Amino acid sequence: MRYFIQFSYFGKAYHGWQRQPNAITVQEVLEKALSTLLRQQVEVVGAGRTDAGVHAKEMYAHFDFVEIEDPVQLTDRLNSFLPVDIAVQKIIKVKLDAHARFDALERTYEYWLVQEKSPFFIDSAHYVAHPLDMEKMNIAASLLLEHTHFECFSKSKTDVKTYICDVRYAQWEENKEKLVFTITADRFLRNMVRAVVGTLLDVGTGKMEPEQINTIIASKDRSKAGVSVPAKGLYLTKVSYPKEIFDEQEG
């Protein structure tokens, strides 16, 4: 049987999602907990990989195992076994060929900024003291939807086969004491969201005009875009899948 596991994590203590030989990762911790509870080696395949320090409000992974009689009970046991910064919401039976990464239709990220110094956002948001022009930042953000090739925002020396991404939503909003940038696409390149935010901040502080983002994207040159903002403000918030991959009994 194949199962999807929906979970969330606060990324400060981890070197990202994907297992690494000399650093602790979310994948390693989750696999160890599942393997211990199910009493056999379990490997999980994630919906994507988040970088060191990035958080996830909604993340999925799949794993294979014999019939699980009570997924709710396993969820509860798993949560009692995992550290406080990783939480499992549910375990769902899916079709045998369902894939957490390749079947994902789109992903949504948020980036959190605060403009006033606050001890409560030290590890969860990026502090920017300079005044920001939200209107211009949103004009620039809207221009992202007119493009598909985003090499200028990709971490250099990556092994991706294509820099094509379908960006479907990109907007800044005020949310109480913080500013939140939300972006949705079918896929993202490594470091892409943090580089996009850094570039939009250059617009917001007046270093460049919104329309210059077109020139940056056309250049395909990472050095033309803004700096990558810190990982601590980035959250994976949603991963969408087609309904057909879920077991009929799961609805």
C-alpha cells in the first residue's frame, strides 16, 4: 500500500528537507520515527526539498507499507515520537502509483517581513527597517506572471533540466504586524522565492523601478537580481494534488 503523510515543521534546527550525510534534516528524522514505530525500514519521498532554515506549514511525502489498520492512531503515536518542531496532521491512503513530488499540481509559499524590531519574530520573519513602497512591489510582482523562464532567480550550479516555471499568483499583503508575500507556481527553482523577494525589496526601497524586473528576467543572469533574503522568513504553505490519486474510501 502507498500512503501520503501530511505534516508541518519549523525549519530552524534542520538543514532542509532532504537527507544529507553530515547534517540533520527533516526527512531523516521523519524516516527514523516511522521506521521505529512500524518496525521496518521506511523511506519517504517528499513533495519537494526546502533549504536549510525554511519552514513548512503544509508538506507531503509518500511511503510504502502493508495495510495500516488505524492511520489516526499511527498519526497520534508519530506525533508523540517526533520532536516538537515537526507535526503530522494525517496519514492518507492513496493509489499505488501516486507520487508526492511528481503528482503535485502547484505549490504556494509565503515570505514574512516585519518592519518593526520584535523579539517574537527573531526566527520566523525577516526584519527590514527601511520604508517599503508596497504599491510598486506589487506592480513588480504582477510582472512575474508575464514570464516563464526564471534562471535569473535560480541558485547557480544546480542540476535542473529546465528553468521554466508557471507562476500563477504573486502578491504582497499587510497581515497585522507583518508583510506577507504569497507566490504560487507549478514548480520552483532552488532559492527562487528568496531571490524574488530580495529583488522586490530593491523595488520597494527605491533601488530600481518595477519595470526593471523584465530586464532582469530577460538577462537570465543571477547576478542581476537582488540578494537572497534569509531562509527564516520562508514558509511552504500549500501543495495541491489531483483528487484522483486518493483512495476512494478516503474521499
